[in-house]
Amino acid sequence: MKKFFILFLILLYQISSSNHTTFHHWIEETNLYHVFVKQFAGNLQGLRQKLPHLQRLGIKTIWLMPIFESMSDHGYDTTDYYKIKSNLGTIEDLRQLVQDAKTRDIKIILDLVANHVGSQHKWFSSKDKNERKDHWFVWSPVDKVI
């Protein structure tokens, strides 16, 4: 949890240290590029290598699709919010990406998918009743949702 919180603070600092006066103004003025890391660059190290190209294109913000451990390629079914998907890299790779991007005046936004959790997440799969969080969710039959 501590590592995740520190990473969150680093990203928040990067956004808040912008030359713009407010977040609202900053987000309206940026050239944002939404990246599916695996398809675009293979992994986080590959994305670091593409930063010079993105900078030449005038990209000021990179919005990463979910990169945390998940059951699928798209990442919208997170199973562990504390681990980077192994085929994409490590938390250190993410830190290096953020640092390198900052030196190029490029911001990084993480698509943190807190409202979608994979069925293999410990909140559902743990045998320890104190770790299970099934009760945090509203469950209904699929036929009633559709």
C-alpha cells in the first residue's frame, strides 16, 4: 500500500507542478495521447524509448490504459493494484517513465480502474473472510443488468 501511495503522490505532484493555474485549465490545453502500452510500445521501457518521438509530435500528456496486474490484455479487470502487469514491466519501470517524461515536460496519467475488479482479485478469491470484500459490490443477475 505504501508503494502505491508514494507512486500516486509522485503522479499528483507531476500534475500539480504544471505551469498552468488550475487542473481544469491544464487538461483543456494539453495535447493528450491515449496509449495501450502493449500495442504501442511493447512495455513501459519501450514507451520510454518512444518519448523523444512523442515530444517531437507535440504530445504533452500520455494517458496509459490500465497497466496493473489483470486477467486480460486490456486491463479493465484488475486483480492486483500493487503490481504492474509482468509483461509490461515493474514499478521501477513506471517510475523511470514518469521521471523521463517529466524532463520532457510530458505528463503521465494512469487509468486506475477502481470500479472494475477481476474475479481473481483477492477481494473475491481469498479464503480469509476479513480479506474478502464481496459486500462492497452490488450484485444482480446478468439478465437484469442487460
